[in-house]
Amino acid sequence: MNHDIAHNNEISHDDDHHGPETGFKRWLFTTNHKDIGTLYLTLSCIMFFVAGTMALIIRVELFEPGRVILNPEFFNQMTTMHGLIMVFGVIMPAMAGLANWLIPMMIGSPDMALPRLNNWSFWLLPFAFSLLGSTLFMSGPAPDFGWTFYAPLSTTYGPKSTDFFIFSIHLMGASSIMAALNIVVTIFNMRAPGMTWTKLPIFVWTWLITAFLLLAVMPVLAGCVTMMLMDRHFHTSFFNAAGGGDPILFQHVFWFFGHPEVYILILPGFGVISEVIPTFSRKPLFGYMSMVYASCMIAILGFVVWMHHMFTTGAPYEAQLFFMYATMLVAVPTGIKVFNWVATIFKGSITFETPMLFALGFLVMFTLGGFSGLMLALVPSDYQYRDSYFVVAHFHYVLVSGSLFTIITAVYYWLPKWTGQMYSERLGQIHFWLSVIGMNVTFLPMHFLGLAGMPRRIPDYALQFTDFNQICTIGAFIFGFAQLILLYIVLKSCFSKSKPTATSQVWEGAKGLEWTLPSPVPYHTFETAPVIQ
Amino acid sequence: MSSSLPKNHKRLTLILVCGVLFMFGFCYMLVPLYELVCKKEGLNGRSVKSATALDPKMRVDKSRVIKVFFTSTLHGPLKFRFVPLQRYVEVHPGETKLIYFFAENQTGHEITVQAIPSITPNDAARFLKKTECFCFTQQYFFKKEKADMPVYFFVDPAVSKDIKEITLSYTLFDASGFEKKQEHSTKGRIDL
Amino acid sequence: MQNGISRIILFISFCFLAMKAYATPGINMPYGVSPISQEIYNLHMAAFYICCGIGAITFGVLLYSLIKFRKSKGAEAAHFHEHLGIEIFWTVIPTLILVALAIPATIVLKHIHNTEESALTIKITGYQWRWKYEYLDQGISFFSKLSTTQDQINNKTKKDDWYLLEVDNEVVVPVNTKVKLLVTADDVIHAWWVPELGVKQDAVPGFINENWILVTQPGTYRGQCGELCGVNHAFMPIVVKAVSQAEFVKWVSGHQKVAENKLQDDSLDKAKAAIAAHHA
């Protein structure tokens, strides 16, 4: 990040602050929300390329039937680690990074409520991922049971590295819980005077709801992996039928966490889109309050739909019906959000800068993901879709062109504010089109593969699936390499030594407290609370 | 900055931490909660794990006949012969019936085993009640020991009229390392 | 304008692919040979068309907006940010559409949970990494393993047409007969999935699940394990062969002869005698 921030600082009032430290001490001991935001985003970026490489390795293996480069054992490790790292190491830290950077500036507060806890929240993560990554270099297999680590595959039949995986999850969970705690306390207690709940920026709203979800379900994940540990080493039988336990209990506990988790992965992204689309439509967000209520509804409903991941496990008829109806119901608030975004654009005055391009890409493709989600909600159809590539297609549409695109949108949107450097619009557009094309070429055929009967988590497949798999692999490489453009753009903006090219306002239609600050933002901001009209 | 701000932080943080701890505890509470719901609704083919007392007022519903099928599975490499001695029986709801499974220890050493029952369909599971069953406790077998293992059961007349067939399945697990200190019940067991 | 046209192309490609999906076998869900697979197919297509419809309207409005309200063409932004009528409309209508979709889904699910008596019961046990089939009433039991060779997997020889979808012992069932399936597992969770029969059932160790199939046409139907179960999850396929009643009877007696030759003990008779003696 800019070492020049402190020196450009003209706004800071308290002269006790002598600016950031230099060198690695700064990053190790920082309690500044901007620095910690940067740390989270940097970690997320590194993990993205690690897990992305794993994805490409997977796709190479799947280029043709027959063994290509991997044995099935290592393939299972790749799919597991790819999933774990993308969920816990890319999306979640990136969203946390955005929260750290933006929430204090958006609510007019000088920093997060608990700055030292903030530091610790971040620094747990490199340890967690080192622990997880180290399992790949151990003598036995790394975790190889899918990111959903069902028992008894992960308990009785799990490799020795499973225990490291469990501890790693504990660390990640602790980090998320502490970050969520910080966010809730910050938003509750540190809003500038005059910033009532109805004036709260929508991104802050979505993160507030997400933080409550995190506080509610990360402990459940912690309990789940602790039960696993106890089954593995302390002679308990939570998930072992032999001792009176039940493997299905594992799935209930896991998905009770797992479903709200996917809403955790997307809700802040919804907030980003709700900030970006009004800016580039030059029109206020349509239905601010209904957006807030819709987000709340999604979060609450998210607690009572978990069994839709378990329709084929032998669930009774009435339970299947309840979870089917509840899952279908989620389409209503989600639809409201999509319609509200379209209504914001309608009769606006639209320009197509890169953040808007990615926001529009999100709007179309996340909705497609939502459609496949609705189809998956129907129990009889799910009997055919479950554990097939149809599911893989669905969640990649909602996670890649959903969550990931919102993160990329956010980066393009706020990077000029953070660094003071305008990125190259031309490069941004190339990045966008390559990403959209790559993404669709990769994941659209997967719907058809799933419908045609290809199961997921397989390193080798029957001959009739070859053509589409090859298309998917090509798409994956296009998408993967296109992200190097983003990396270049970000690094260029961060390490540029030239004078700031971005104005305070940056985007013509942007509204919010952060746009009243200079670009790049000073190291300390809003040390005196602004007054909100 | 008002000095009450840190106090607000402390209070809210404390409340949220309590919430987090509660949710961790809730996760563990899910275990007995799950057991309860499963037993009550008969989910996952779970039936009662202990003897049901016979209700003397229970009426036998002679208007219906339900076929109760039996099947057995050995778990893992367990070397046992474990089969039902009858493929099925026909019972009236409310009528008690005694059936047997044959078990022979072919492991070459003494062993403790546990039979885990599972019943399908789910709607019927909670209505198949046992007054005596070898699955209620672990079973100890000497080397090469053979025995007939009893199950004394009835189908509760409250079972839905849609149910015409029920399958009672036992999976036999090697309980080595998990031996319980309680007395092994060999009640009703016929040694061969 | 570049972005608008590109959006149109994206949208039309999607529609085209959607139509193509319907027409081409091998990329859509199979219609199948079981009443359930066919009901599921119809439900799937209905849901798909509804999604297409909603997508067409939503993306249509979006596309229109992106073209018509461009700043570069002089569009001036309006200021409205709410409209009670339309918000109620797009809350109520989707809810009604969902109800319309939920009704057939509920009915099909009831059919799947059919508790009518079946003529044949097969117990299916999932193992790492093969299936065991037991015809409980006929006394037949056998394992079914992948028959594709390692050489084919390692690209040393040419791959069979049914690479990874062929087994040594197939499951034989008579046509037009309701077959009850009792599904369990020996070790970890597996799942028994045959798309053309519209059936997928998790196999959970220690527990028994039931399902049923009814095959309306003779033929060979292939499926795979549908739950990650370890290293060779991809290598434990399922092959179901539906034959006429007469052929089935012949197949059964053939297998029974093999079974009888194997089993030569009277333990069970002795066990039954002991019970009779005990209760005499």
C-alpha cells in the first residue's frame, strides 16, 4: 500500500498520530482498519491464485477420460482444498477486507470499535491456511473428502491430516467470529451523529446482517468439527452408527451452518451491487427499505432451509415438503432485490465503467444461478440433480459470477478512492469481457453435463461427457488467466509512485461519506465525526 | 469522543460473546434434540432403543395385516454369520410376535458385537415397538459360539392405514474397543 | 452500442442453447423408462420454462434500460425510488408462480413415496468401491464391480464404449414390475443413482432406506455412485438390465443353482429346530 499516505495526510487533526510504522512491523502490529482491510484483501488475492491453480489442475485432469496427470487420491485432495480455500480463504476474507476498509468510512467513524481484536482476527488466518496448506506436504493424504467433509468418510475413514484440517477450521472460525463481533459493535456504537438506521448505507446494512449470521453459525461449525475430533480420538459416536450415532446427524449439523454460510458469502456482495448500480445509473437505489427487509428475510429464511442439501438421505415426506417450500420461498426476497436493481437502472442515466460492467454481469449471471437454484429446490428434480454437475454449475454461478464478481466490482469501484490512482478503463473492460466469456464457457456446459448424468467429484468420466468437459477446461483457463489482468491493475494502482489521478468524488454519481474524503484517503479519517443531514 | 463509548463496546461485546457461546452449546444440544425428534417421528428408521412395556389395553386390529420383513447386514470385515430365520411374518397391528435371528461367531476369537436396528418406511418406524431385543445391549460371543437371538415386537395399532409393509433391518457392528461395562443381556437367547 | 449488442448476443445464445438442450439427447435430463423419471422430467422442463419466462422478462427490461437510458445518448435520470404498486406486483406474482410450481412437485413427491406393495425386493449395499445386490426373496446375492480395466483408465488400451459404466454382474429386473429397493452401506455414505430410472438414494452405513423402481421398457440402464465415498468414487457404476418376466425367471434359477452349490450347511435348519424345541 502507499507509504505516502501519511505524508499526503492533510486532513488528520490529531498531531499525536505520527503516521504508520514502516516495514513489516507496520503490518504485523497495525490496528488501523485500512491496513487490516488491505491485509485481508492481500491474503484473499494470494489464496485466490492458489485455489485457482488447483481449479486449473482439476480441469486439466478432467480434460479427457482416462488418467491425465493426477491419481484419484490427489484429485480428491485438489477438489477438497479448492473448495475450502475459495470459501474460507478467498470470499470470506475479501468480504472482511471490504468491511474493514469501508464500514468506518461509510458511517463516519475513525476506526473499528475493537482495533486490536481486528488485528488478531486477521493474523489468525495466515496461520490457519498455513496449517491447512501444510497437509498437502504431509506423508499421508491431505483432506480428500470434499469441502463438505461428511462423516464417516472424514471421521472413521479420514486421513491423519484431518485433525490439522479441524484445527485450521477452528482458527478460521475464530477469526470470522471476532471480525463479525467487531463489525456489529462498530455499526451499533460508532455511527456518526445523525446517521440513523434509515440512512445507513446499504453495504453497511448487508454486512450487519451478515455479521449476525456469522455469530450465529460459525460456532455451530466449531461444534461440528469438535464432534468430529471427539469421534476420531475420544471414543465418542456422534456420527458413528456402531456406537448409536448417526452419519445423517453430521449432515444436519454441517448444513445448519452451511446454508447460512452461503448467504454470508453473498450478502455483502449484494450490498456492493446496491452501492454501485445507483452510482452509474445516477439514480437513487430503488426501494432502499425493501432491500433491507429482503436481506433480513433472506438471512432468516436461510436458517430453515438446510435440509435441501439432504433430500436423498432418506428424509420423510413431510420434512422434504417443508424444506422444499421454505427454499422456494427464498426466491421471493431475492427476486425483489433483482427487480429493485433493474428498477434502479430503468430510467436512469447510465454509463458503463468497469465497476458497472461487473455489476451488470453479476446481475445477469447471479440470476441465472438463482434459476438453477430454484430448480434444485424441487425435491423430485433434485433427486436427479443432486451430486451431479448441475449442482456444481449452480453454485459456481452464484459464487463466481455472484460473490467473486461483487468483490471485483468493489475493487474497481473503491480502488481509486483507496489508492488515488485511476486504473486503466481499457484494461478493466478487457478483464470484464474475458471474465464473462471465460466464466460462461466454463460453467454453462456443466448444467448439461449434470443433466446428462455426470456425477461430481470424479476424476474420470464416461466417454459421452468428453466434449463438454473439454469446453469447460478451455473456459477455465480463459477465466483464470484473465484474472492476472486484475492482479496487474491492482498492483499498479497500489505501488504507483505517480501523483494521484483520482479526484475525491471519483465517480460522478457516487454518494456516501467515503466520497467526501480525498483520494487516496488519509491514514486516519473522520477523527472528528462528520455531521449528517 | 465520549468516555461512555468504551463502556458501550464492552457491554455489547459481552452480549454478543454470550450469543456465540450459546450457539456453540446449541450445536451440542442439537445432538439430543436430534435423537428426540428422530425417535418421536421415527426418522432415519430409528425405533426405540429400549424395551416398550406392553399395554394390557392394547387392541389387536384384526382387520389389517402388515407384512414385516427382516434383513441383516454385517458391517465392515466382521466375520459373523448373521441372518434372520424368517424372511417375513404377517402380523395384525397390536399383535405381539417373537422372531429370531441366527448369529454365529466366525471371527476365530471371542468378541463383543452390537446390533443396530433400522426400520423403513420412516412413517412406520416409530410404530414398530420391541418388548425384548438383542439389540438393546451389546452381545458377547465366545469363540465359535452360535445362538438364536430373539426379537419380541408388535406394530402399534396407531400406525397409518397406508402402511402394508415394514422392513426391520439390523446391522451388526464389531464393538471391540467400545465394550460397555453393563451386564450383557442374554435374555431369550438360545445357545446352539 | 457495444455493450448493448453484446448483451443481446449473450441473451440470444442462452435461448439458443436452451432450445438445443431440449432437442439433443445426452445434454438434457433423460425422459427415462420409469413413470417417476418421466414425471421428474416433466417437472424439470416446466421449471425450466418458467425460469426462461421470468428471465426473458427481467433481462428484457434490463436490456431495454441499458440501451435506452444511456447517458451517452442523452438520457436524463429520473428520481423515483419506490412504487408501492409495482413492488406488491413483483412480490405477489413470483409467490403465485412458486405455488404453481410447488403443486406438481408435491404430487410427484407423493408418487415417489408410494407405499404400495412391490413384487420384488432387492437389497443394495454400497461398499468401497462396489455394490452388493441381494434378492432377498430369491436367495440370490452377488457383488457388482466395475469391469473397465486399469489399462483403459491409464490410457494403455482403447476405451470401451461404456467406459466406466460397465460392470461384471448386472442387476436384472423384470419389466413392468414394482421393485422395492432397500439401500444401505457397509462403510461410508454412497448413493445409488440411475438417471433413466429416476432414482437416487443415499446408502448410509447402519441405516436402511427404501425406494422403488418400475421399468417400463426392456433395456440396459446405467448409473453411477452419487456420493463421494473415497478414492474410487468414480469407479463403482451401476448397470440395470430390464428383461421380460420369463427371462427374469430363467436368470433367477440360474443364480439360485450357483448359490445352492456354494452353500452346504444345515446350520439354519438346526437353529430353527432349536427354537421349536425351546418353545415346545
